[in-house]
Amino acid sequence: MTQSLQKLFTFDEFLEFLSTQPENIRYELHDGDIIQMPPPSGKHEQIVAFLTIILGYECLRLKLYYGIPKTATVKPENKMCGYYPDVLLMNFSNLGNEPLWEKQSILSKPDSIPLVIEVVSTNWRDDYHKKFADYEEMGIQEYWIVDYAALGSKELIGDPKQPTITIYSLSDEGEYRGKQFRGDDRIESPTFPDINLTVEQIFSARY
């Protein structure tokens, strides 16, 4: 369960709050609420590390001027929100257009964020609903939800529930269109169309 502090915070107040907290505890800002995120499991971190290596390699192979920062904040414009995606693909070429990047490593422009990935934890509703809506509204082109423990509702991932990766891409109308992958399915990524990677490889973190 997430824990909310009983006060609405501006984004600047959120940053000030973070500066007083230990680095091993993660917080996000959700519509003015500071939310303590559940500590990640070993499996969660294993998948995050695997995807970071794989996507970093693909960027090098394709000569994309992208990188994966360790801790960068995604801030939807005109909202009291701040997120730390599990994997964030950053476009180095657009950082000059980010007013808060140099001093605070904050990204708010969709051209700076080609892809975000959330590996689902017990707060799965945030990934499937709130962050989905905010990333879509921001115009982030691609969003993966990696639900290795099948925590999402049956309506979202099927009945019976199965471990699922859902990859959303932004349509010309500015809305996400999603496709689900399971088991031995080879994932399909608009950013990395030639990637040869199955769901099972991602969930087991094996090459």
C-alpha cells in the first residue's frame, strides 16, 4: 500500500521535501499528494536492470543519441505531479529545451522522452491509470507496462490473469493504442522495431 502525507504540495515544495529525505526511500508527487512508493522487490529490480542493458545496447547499435538516466524526474506540465519511471529513455538532443534540466534533472517535454517503462508493483493502479493518463497527455510516444506478477485487474490483463507486457504507442489523435504480449511472444516496439526479445526473456532477465 502507498502512504500519502496529508497536505497538498506544489512541485517546488515536493523537491524541497525530497532534499530532506534519505535516498533509499522513494517518493512521487501525485496531484499534490506526496506518495511513498513501495520498496521494489529483487525481481522488480532484476527486470529493470535487464531492460536498461538491453535498451542501452539497442541505442548504441542504432546510433540513437539517447540515454537512460539513473534518477530523472518526469514532470507533466501544469500539474502538481512528479514521477520516477523505472526505465526512462532520454533524448539528449532535446535537453537544451528543458528549462529545469541543468540544475534539477527534470524533464517535461515529450520530445525529451521517447519511451518510459513502469514495472508493476503493488501500486499497479498508478501505472495502469494515473501514469497512463499523464504520459498520454504529455505526448510521450511509447509506454510499456511490465506486469510480471499479473497484478493488474482482469479487465486490464485478461481472465485468468497472466503475466503481461502492454506496449502503448501514441496515435495521430494523441491517444495511446496498446498491444499485449505474453509468454514466448516477441515484443513489438515502435522505438526499436528490430528488437528480438520475448516476454519470457524479459521476465526471467535472460539473454
